[in-house]
Amino acid sequence: MFSTNNKIKLILTISILLLTFSFPSTIFAQELDLNNEFQAVDTIPNLKEMPTNTIKSLEKNNNTEIAAQKSLEDKFEIEQLKQENELTLPQTAQTQNFNNGFYGYVTDYLTVEGEEKYVYPLAVEPGEVLHVQLDLPNSEELDYDLYLFEVDPDTLDMTLVDLSQNRTFLNGTEGTAPESVGIFNREDTIKEYAVFVVSEVGSSISQPFTLHIGINANTDNYEADENVNWAINFTLEPIGPTEINMRSMDTLVDNDWYSFTIPNSKNYDIINFTLDEDSRNANYKIELYQLENNQLKKVNISSNGKAEIDSGQYYLRVTAIESTYLTGSTYSLNVLPDYQADEIYITSFEGGSGYATYQFGTYYRIKGRDTLTVNGIAGYKGYVLPDADVSVTVINEHWNPDDLRYRTATTRSDSNGSFAVDIQTSSSTAYHSYFISGPMSFTHYFDYGYVSVNSGTAVAVEPIYFFAYSIGN
């Protein structure tokens, strides 16, 4: 016979064991509103797929600065070809894989401030482009400029046709941005050109410059646009990627410049820049700049093509200078802002036993300490939003400390704007109970919590039950 005290101790022991161990819900027959099939948590609108906006035409910039530079001939006395300043191209080669175009370069020094050196003649046949790039010494104390003249072969009279005068600005270990000039011979006769390197500020006997020269048949009607003076403007579309696929790299020295503006009303802080696979394999590359006080200040583009941006005007450079061959076809340049989601939806849960009806309503139920899968979709202005940052938090406010109260996981939406994330829940504290009458009555013990999904400015919250155990009455 047990004494009264022993009976109380036994009841307390059983109660503690029931609180300690979670019994599977399948042990007891339950009269609940359970549905193990798919059941949407929210009413999901019909989000459309973001359009790809392909630019059909570009407006070439008519540079007016050339005519205003007559004073430079007087300043540097670039009025004639002086043989003592002439450079030859010891390193020459044919451009591989495309039209057998010409490429050459020379490395030399400017040893006196104001000194000039040039390459002549550069013969360009009808339908060909001439591209020239000057790589400058990595020094704040030096500033060299680049000038391109058309030369009359009979009289040697020269006419300025392009110039590049960026002020020195060191972009980290990469140094200052290069100077570049170019011309497209649209006439039916061979043209001759001379390119001059001039010391605007400083000189050096130990820090050389390198002059790259390329000539090839042109397949791009927007040439030549070798520097920011000729940058071609395009407008970012408000929704979806903006794609330019009507231009090509025509020489190994080609530089295509674009300008675009980020509005003050932007909904993003990052832009993705992508070239097509063939262009990436050919080592074409993209560079992003802001122009301030005639200085090209580089904006970092990460290895996966992302750049942090503010509102304002930007200049984009597509170049083949690091390539060893040309694809011979147009490249595809894709510009896509990282939009911030303005709508987010939980579409379904997995990992539990379906939906249960307790005193708070009918909500999804999962056993404590099990893995909950949260499925959903992110959107922006009625469109699915690919590659959106998504944070999912499971909240059980009956727990303390926070590492048990909050369980969080992050992910990114896929190309269709969908996401799925797994979170292991904390065990239930059995804070609430719900009595179910019937031929066999049961009391269910559970916690009542939430699942919160955040992305951009959007938040979705859905209640959820954390099952502990049930006891037959």
C-alpha cells in the first residue's frame, strides 16, 4: 500500500516525465482538422516574370570638345612631326581569330615635363577602326595625355580628331584609368594618323608608359567611342534587366564607353553587370567609373559582377585590352539592379503534420525540435524577384533565452523568385493546452508562435503551433 505522500510523489513523477518527453502525435487518435496535402498560407497574387529589356538602338554622342581644343597645339607645339620624338612599334602581331587585324605596342619614357612622343604613320583603310590606349605610370606626380591627329601625307599638315585628358586619380593598385582615343574611317580612301603621348605634369626616367595600338575591320556602327567624351548614353528600365547586344570588340585595344544615371528614387543599392559567356571566356571585362573634376574614379565591381552604387551619373567601360583574341561577334551586356522586394509571401510549410485547429484558429503544426521547411516567393511591383535576400525567423515567445526563442535562417530567391529554407525548431514548452472531446478525449499541449519572413521592405507573418504531447482523458 502506498501512503498518501507516495501517491503524490508518483503523480508528480509521471507529470514531470510527460513534460520532459515529447510523444509522437500518431500515438493517439485525434479528431483534428489536419490536412497533409498542400495548403497555401496566403492568397498569392499572379506575379509576372520580369521582362528582359533589350535596347534596340543607341544615340551616339556628338562630342563638341574637339573644336574647343585648338589651344593645345600652341601649348605643346604639336604642329608638326619631329623625327627625334618618333616611336616605333617593336612588338607587333596580328589579331587572332578575327579578320587578321593589326595589334602593336611600345613602352617608353617621357623624361621632361611637356615632352611629346608619337607614332606615325598609322594607315587606316576604308571601313576600319583605329584604337589607341595609353597605360600610364602608377604615380600621383605624373599626368600624361593622349592626342590623335589626321595627317595629310603630302603636306604633313595635322588635324586633331580625338583626345583623352583624364586627370590622374589612383584607383588602388590598378593605378589611374588609361587614356584612349580612336577613329572610324567612314570614307572611301586610306587615311593616315599620328598619335601623340604628351606629359601634362611631371616626367620620369624610371616609370614607363605603354602605348597600345589596334587596327581592324569595323563591325560596330557606334565606333569610335574610346573615352568618356564619346560615352553613349542608355537608360535603365524601371523593371527587369537592361540588355545591350548590338556592339562588338573590334580590336584588342577597343574601349566601348556608356553613361547612365541612377535616379534618386531608386529601390536598390547594388547593380549586377554581366557579359555573355563567350565574351567572358575571351577575357573581355567591364569597369565602372564616376567622373569628378575630370578624374575617373573607379567603382569596384566584385568577382560576381556586383557594384554598390548611389544616385548619380556613372560611366561604364567594356574593354578587350586583357584579351588574347576577339570573338568576332556582338557581346551581350546585361545591367540588372538588385531590387529590394516590396512583397513577400509564405506559400507553404513542410516538416509537420499538417494543419491543426486549436483555440487560436487553424494553423500549421510542427513538433518541437523538428525541422520546418518554409516555402515562399518574393516580388517587386507585381513581378517575381530573382536573387532577393530572404530572412526567415521562427518565433516561440514562450522560450527564453533568445537562441531558443528565435531561430533564423537566410537564403536567396531563385530565378523564379521562389525560396525554400529549413529551420530546426526549439522544443515546445507545452505552455497552452486544448481539450478535444470524443469517444476518446485528449488534451493537447503546445506552444503558439509565428513564422516571420523578411525581404527588402516586405514582411510576411504566419502563426504556427509547436506540438509538445497529448494525454488521453
